[in-house]
Amino acid sequence: MPALAQRLSVGLLHTVQALRHSKLAAKLWLVTQGAQAVAGETRLQVAQAALWGFGRTLAIEQPDLACTCLDLSPEADADNLTALLTELAGHDGEDQIAWRAGTRQVARLARHQETAQGLTQPEGPFRVQLANYGSPDELRLVPITRRAPEAHEVEVEVKTTALNFRDVLNSLGMLKDYYAEVLGIKRAEDVPLGFECAGTIVAVGADVTDLHVGDEVAVATQGSFASYVTVEAYCVARKPASLSFEAAAGVPTAFLTAYYALHNVAQLQAGDRILIHSAAGGVGQAAVQLAQAVGAEVFATASTGKWDALKAQGIQHVMNSRTLDFADEIMQITNGKGVDVILNSLNGDFIDKSFAVLAQGGRFVEIGKIGIWDEAKVAELRPDAQYYPFDLGEVTTADPSLMTSMLNAVMQGFEEGKLSALPQTTFPITDVANAYRYMQQTKHVGKVVLTFTDATPAAIHADGSYLVTGGLGGLGLQVAQYLADQGARHLVLTSRSGANTEAAQTLVQNLTEQGISVSVVKGDVANADDVARMLDVAQSQAPLRGVIHAAGLIDDGRVFQQTPERFARVMAPKVLGAWLLHNQTQDLPLDFFISFSSIASLTGSPGQTNYSAANAVVDMLMQQRRAQGLPGISINWGPWAETGMAADLSFEGEGLDKIAPDAGIQVLAELIQRAPHMPAQIGVFPMNWSKFMQQFPANQIPPFVSQMQRKQTPKQAKAASTGSDIMQRLQNATAADKQTLLVEYISAQLTQVLGLDASQTTPPDQHWNELGLDSLMTVELKNRLDRALHVSIPLETIMQEATTQLLANMVIKRLEDKIATQGDDGAPAEDAYAKNQAGLDAEVAMLQAIPQTYVNVDEQRERQVLIDGRWRCDFASCNYLGMDLHPDVINSIPAALDKWGVHPSWTRAVASPGLYPELEQELADLLGSPTTLVFPSIHLLHLGVLPMLAGFNGVILKDNAAHHSIYEACLRSQADGIEWLEFAHNDLADLERKLSRYRPEQSKIIAIDGVYSMSGEFPPLPEMSALAKKYNALIYVDDAHGVGVIGENPTEDMPYGHGGCGIVKYFGLDYEADRIIYVGGLSKSFSSYGAFITCFDQAMKSRLSLAGPFVFSGPSPVASLASALAGLKVNRTEGERMRRQVYQLTHKLVSSAKAMGYEVDNEHDFPIVGVVIGNVDEVTEACKLLWEYDILITPAIYPAVPMHRNLVRFSITASNTEAEIDQAIKGLQAVWDMIHAKEAVAA
């Protein structure tokens, strides 16, 4: 890595110098891959960060080059080329940009925000209680009464407890139905929080003989978030002295599951090959250690971002857990023999593929719960295999002694050094809300641990040693004195020249006289042997607990004066030194690893391209360490006063003050004390930002530092409060101030939930769905606002269209409505029902201003309708094939009525008219599916089927342009414990980014439209199918508009394709192989009333027939069933002619509208033609003018469409004529002329 960083820097140096000599007026782009820590990646390209450090200084020295740094994904991402071309094509002034999965991000310097004050700890025993569902902010510390142990119990004083993701879901209320219905716990405050802890036994029951008061133990129990717990003795085991309480708290859940699976069930032996799925998770990590301890050969799967961490554990065979490629890789590595043992937590096709790599007579251990094989299936397909599904809770409940023996065995493994603790991030129990949010935002690696200790633990320990490189320079001596003052008794100070100054000799002597062991090591930190010797000296004194890499030197000169040799001289101690220290301490249990970096690598510094490049590499190396679960902080120091390399320089004109030594050491002390909770990179420099900004013209402030000129107003500071007094402040505010107050308050809540610094405000009109809100954040934000503002904000609004301004307006309106319904004495001042009706009346009045709404049709002849005494062209009907007027369809109804009556009243769960099986077979024949199931309507179908398909704890990912009926089904699903979220319309990158968050075995449904009803757009279905296969998901397609029109084998002559068999066949896909469930309606092309869903087999059909809307709705009217059957038969004989007619008419209208200059929402000439007009007033005038041309269309107005893209929608059918299309074209031309005439007058 260091050699590559040097080569890249020198290559850039030569490029810049060559540009100057050639006198080219060139713009410089520095394009890297993975050189910036953007999205929690673990596979950072540390060496490439040198270019960013170099570029930041170059931007100041040579502004004419307009140097721009662009970082692309480190993975082989198809979006990388698109991102590069996008940036090259147009520039908005941003000069530090990163692209990940199709999302553009820009770099900003932000003020570090101190953690909010925590909870007050009660006197005496207490526990963490969830006061209300909704947010981690609802967590409280409440007193409890200690319970004396029964005969077989012990009482434990809890020192630490580990957080699990289930605790986070509990706080948001996402499991409250499960707790109420299954566990009988109906109140949030009664939910037991926590599942594992560590502490000291303070009392034992009469029959407990193997545990004693004073024993330090690990405990597996519910309700562990308490200062004291009383539990059955079998849930407790002594912890080794070498295992800290923090580490021990995270042992029980993961290690017990893995231990039972590998030792008790699989009986893993040395030499066995074992496949561990999801090996980077808690159970997976424990299983890796247990397998390595017995000498098994490990094959591991994990997401690609975690491969480096697994390989660092000595695992040679690491494969992707998101695809099925692992099977072929394993068979190739093992020469077709496969593996002896599989520890599986995945489902679906992953189980099939896993069995395929299981050797003859192998052991398959199943810890998953969803879609697992039963014993009959295993006996049929793999009778040779030993199959072991289990639930640890059931096993240990049946045999409590097993819990004891396994806990003791696991602890013995730690005692003997065969096992090591998972990484931990610790929070004091008083900061429990921030711990929850830390896990909620998936910032953690390993375990998040809560500590119950009263005092902040010492960061510096007398029984440890501490290494300071550059420790004999001015700054290093200050650090050494600080470490000694904090209790360090073993210091190792290094430099190339040794203690050759009076200051160094004096300090060493003084510390030695105080009884402190100070070892001076003369050596070069850029030499591997010297670094090994430094570490040996430290370890010989006491276990090394901390490293401070302060070595470095400068060799300043403008970029045209720099040489490769000067770069090498500067980069050696910084980059190579940090790299050698990193490599040689990776296996040591350090408390901290701190690298002294420079402000130069953050903001640039003229004359220091080499120093900036070197420190930028060190900055990214610390990011890499943190991503791997290792300690690491890079401090971008400003210049120090009195000591250090810049002590004699002046920065007054730049607004930069020097750091007083005492103040600098105080900051260092805080960073060491709170190292696990601090960012991996943090700048420390006193800056007068107003003065700093004066260096630049008003419109040329570097974007990177642009947020630093923003100052929080008193109102903003007040808005960021807990919100307990927000309602009082609103009541006291003037009407003009209320909106400002709400915007500030809502913005502060958004900032907190996103985990941003308070200075990182978002514009009031920025859409929240652009900010990276995930589903858990959305739920918490809704809960916060609902609770504080006493209004209910629809989840759909937050997920789809929310801006801070929009929500402020919504809250004001709802609060006004509430206030208006109460007088001063609390008596009703205005009838609430009348108020509501008045609001609805206003909406109706707006719609009635448009003539094509709420009209009565007196007569119909083909596609001409008689309204108010005038015959008008009907472009509002969605009978695309014109079946509603076909004589065969009309004539099919009387015979059916004679046989079945108007409406047999059976529920289909009891009996179905014979028309149903005939219709379901006809639909299956049309679609090419195994079978279908007919529902009364597509809306009822969604409400019943989507929750069944997702199942408890499943996820629905909905395209944000999918039909509203799918949205309502998502809301219905949420009541069943199903999570749902939206992805950007047809955005594959956004969809993949969100799919990748979920476990492979978790049920995932991608819910989309086939042909979109407003625009006629098609989804990228083949690409979505590939993602569904990759992430073990199903695609749920609502093709209500496409079926009957879109078909297979599209050609230039017939772009719709043939047969009308729908969007799936249009793309040449298969329902089962491509993981697609296809849903359609009968009301469009087939002029009937009903809906259907394809089923993979009869078993799936039987399961879906259990859906509530299927069971509890009566059958469809006989006339609807008969007309649908007749329409399907007509389609076989006349459908091609009808579709050709529709296409020709539609193509003519679309081409003409576009030729006039209209924006037309139609890319495939589908017979839904949305012509964009403008705002609501403009579309109202357009509709009135079209009415004068005797044209009936469907107006699409806000909020069904964006506010400034209101449109008129033409629906074309095979029954329309060329003359009617000509009439529509004339009407559109008149509208165009009217709009542009008004614009000309206004201009």
C-alpha cells in the first residue's frame, strides 16, 4: 500500500508539472475507486486517498486547473461509467464528489456535535423501560425492587449488557402486535428488554452449590437491561478473568447457538469441511472461531463488503452470500467432493444449492425458520444426509442442564485462548437511546454494549504499556507527560535520533524519578524491523494498550518545486510508519490507535502537496481500521503554538489560530477517553470562519467548507430541544412565526434521526426521500412528530413526498382545525363534521370547475357519448380492445344468467359457479402460467395476497409510482408485522441498495406495476428479475393495464407484441424461473369486473385461497364472469387486429402531440397518453377548451401527479376512429396556442 500511494502521488506530480510546461488550458479530474469512506465499506483503497490529499492542496495552489476529486464505487459497479460521464458532461461547482450505487454524494466539513446529555440514573436498583412505543427517546431508567433468589436461582449485579436488533425493533413498536398476541404483553413498559449480560453474583439460592457470591459471570436471560437480575442458575456461567465484562456480555446469544450447532449436533471434527453461511454475523462469527478451534476447514459466505474482515481471520474460502455462485465455487475448490457440514441460516434457493454441495452422509444444521425443508423432503431428495433443524430456546427449555454445560464450555474456550470476543462499541447505560440509534443506523461492527459502571472508566491503565512514535519531539513529549499524568507506568518513546535534546532528557529523567518506566527506542518507524523492535520493547514491559503515531516531517515547496524524492521523504514516516504499525498490531487488543494527521489533508495547505497526500492516506487507513472493527482515530491537527513543526509560522491572515498546548492535550484526552464513540477522522483547529471566508469571493467559497459559515440561531437551538414545550411555543407564537418555528423544529427532528451534525441542515423544500431515510428512520420520525405535535402524519406522506415545508404547512392546517373546534371554555365552537364537509366541498368545487368530471352520459354509440345534448369523443374509457361494444361479449351474458341466475351467493370458500374454473383455465392458457386464481377485484386481491406472500417479519419494497391500491395493501401488511419501504421509480440502483440491507433468508417482495397507469411506462423487468434472484426476492407485478394489450415477441411491425399475454411474456420471462407473481384485472381490455393472480402450482393456489378478501367476499356477478370468458375467446380470434388498430391510433396522437411541443408521458406508444399541461389553473383551462372541441378525457391533477405536471390523459381504444384522433389533435393544438398566447402577453 505505501509504495502504491507513493507511485500515485508521483504520477500526479509529473502530470501537473507536464501540464504547466505544455501550457494547456486543461481541467484536472482525479478519479479514484474506494478512496473515500462513504457507505461503511470495508474494502477501502487506502493508497488512492493520496490523490485526494494532493488534490485539495493543488486546488489552492493552482486554481486554474479547477481540480475535482471524484470517487467511484470500489466494486465492479455498472453505474461507475454512468457516474463518470455525468460528472464530465456538466459541472455544478462541486469539487469533492463520490458516487455509490447510482447516488451522488458531496463532501462537507461539519462541526462535531457532542452527544446529548443522557438519562439520569435513579438511586438504587433500576432497569431500562420503554415508556411508549415509537422511538429510542422513549427509553427511561426506572427504579425496581430487587428480588431475592429462589432455591435454584442467583442474583447478579449487572456490569454490562449487550444490545440486539430485536431491542431496536421493540422501541419502534414494530413487534408490539407479536408481543401482545403471542406473549400477552400489551403495554410497552412491560416489554422485557435485553437478552444477555455480564456481572457479579451478589446472592445465591439455597440449592445452588456451584456458583458463589462474588463470582464474575455471563448470563443468558430476557430482561437483562437492569442493574440487578435474578435468574435460574443454569443460565449463568463464570467468565474467565481475561474476558472483560464488555466482551462477556456479547457472548451468550451468538456463541451458544453456534456451539450447540457445531459441537452437540454436527459433532464437528478436525479436518471436516464446513460451510458457514452469513459468516460475518454474530452467530457466523462465533461459528468461525469454534470451527477453527477444532481444526475444521472453513468455507464462508458474506456480503462482499465484509470479505476482507473474514480473510483477516484466516478464512481462505470466502464467497458471496447474496448470490448462488457459492455452490459452483465450492465444488470447484473441493474437486466435486463438497463439504461435510453446513451451518445454514438462509432460505429459498440457497437451501437447495447448499444441499447440492453437501457431501454424501454430510450433516446439514439448520438454524433458519423460514422456508426450511421438512424431514419428508430431505428423506426424498437427500436420504443420505443428516438433517438437524433446531430452536435453541426450545432445546434449553427442555433440558436446562444443557444451557449450563454449553455456557461453561464456551467460557472455557475463552479461558484457553481458543475463542476471542467479538468487537464491541460501548455506551453508558445513561446513554441508552444513543446506543439504540447507533445500532438502528447500522454503524456498529460486532456488539453494542451498555455499561452500568457509575464512573467513567479510566482510559489509561497502569498495567499497560503505551507507544508514542515521534515521542521525543516537542509534541511527543507533551503527549508522554499527559500519559504519565493519567496513570501510565510503562512508556515507549521512539525517534530516529533518540533523546538528544535537553527537553527530552529532562522529561525522561523526571518521569523515571516518579517510578515510571520510560524506554527510549532509537529507530525508524518506516523500517519494519525497527517497528518490530519498538513493539517488542513495549510488550516486554506490559501488554501494549495504546499507540499514538505522532512521527512525521515536512518538506514544503510549491508543486512545481516538488520532486519524487521530497515526496518519498515526507511519506515514509507518515504512511509507511502508520502501515507498519497497523500490520504489526492487528492482533493486539489495543484500547486506542491514534494517528496525528494535519489540517492540510482536510482543507489543503499551499506548499504542502506531499504532506497533504501523506496525511490523507493515514486518514483513510484509520477509516479502514474502524471498518474492520479495530480501534483507530486520525486527528487532523491545526498548527500548535510553542511546539511542533508549525510553531514559528503565522496563519493570522487565514483566520486560523494556533492550538494552545494545554487545550490540545485536553482534546487529545477526551478523544482517548471516548475513542470508540468518536468518528474515525476528526479535525481539531481553532478557526475564525468569518475571516477564513473573506479570502474568497462571495460566490466562490469552496463547497467543502460552505456549511461552516452557517451559525445556529437561538431559535434553531431551541427547536433542537426535546420538543416537550413545542406545543406551548406554538400557542404563544404569532401566525407569522408559527411556520418558521415548525420548520426549525421539524428540521431539527430530521437531523437527529438521520444522525447528522446540527450544522448539517437541509433545505425546507428538499424531498426527504432523497436524504437516505430508511424504513426504521421513517417510523421513528413519524412517531416523534405525531407525539410532539399531537397530529397524525401519514406514513405515505413521509415516504413519498415529504419536505420540511410541506409538513409544516400540514401541521399548521391540522392544528388550526383542532383549535377551531374548541372555544375558550372548551365547548365546541364549530361543528367538526361541518368543518370537514366544508373542506371536502372545496375539493369538489375545484374538480367541478373542470367540465370532464362528474358528468352523466345519456347515450353511447361506439366511442361517441351524448352529454348535455352534444355528442363528444370518448377518450376516457380504458376498454383498450373495445370489448365493451363487441356483440359476442354482449350476447354471452343472457345464457349465463339463465343457467346461474344474477348472483349465486356462496362464498368461494364453500362453492364456486362452474364459470370460475373455466375462466381460471382460460386465463392460465392466455398467460402461459400453470394456473390462476380469480378475485372479485384487484384492490381486494392486493389487500389479501400481499400480506400472505410477505409473511411475518417479511419486507415489501414498493416502487414509489406503483398503484395506490398496492400502497394500501402495504399499510394492511404493516399490521401483520411486515416492514415496507419504497424505492425510486424504476431505479435499479436504489432497489438493489435497499434489497442488500436484508438477510437473504428474509421474505422480500418487490411490488411494481406492469404498465404504469399514468404514463404507460414499462418497468425494467428483466433486470429486476436478476436482482430478485440475487437477493432471494419475489416480484409482484400489477399489470392491470398491460394484460390484453402487451404480449410476447414484440416486433417493429407490432411493438406491443402478440397475444395480449402481458408484460412478463413481453420480456420473454418465466413466472417461476424468474420469480414473478403476476396480477391483472379484467376491467381494461376485457371489459369485465374481476382480477386474477398467477400461481406456481396448485398448492400455492390453495394457500392464496385462504386470503380474507377471497373467503369473505361474495362471488363476482355472473354477467362479469360471462363477459370475461367471452372477451378472452374474442381475443384469440380478433385480438391481433384490435391491438394493431390501437397502436396505429395511439402512435398518431403521441407523434402529433410531441410535434406540437408537448411533453408526453408515453415512451412505448401505449394507449395511455398523458399530455403534460402545467399547473392546476392551466390544466383547468385546457380541459375547458377541449370540452369545447367535444373531447372527454381524464384530467390528472395534483396530488395524483406532481404539482407542476398536471396533465390530460387520453385513453385510446380499438373502437376509436381516425376522425376522432384528428379531433383530439385539433383540440390539443388549440390548447397549445392558448397557453403560449397567454405566455407571450405575460412576457
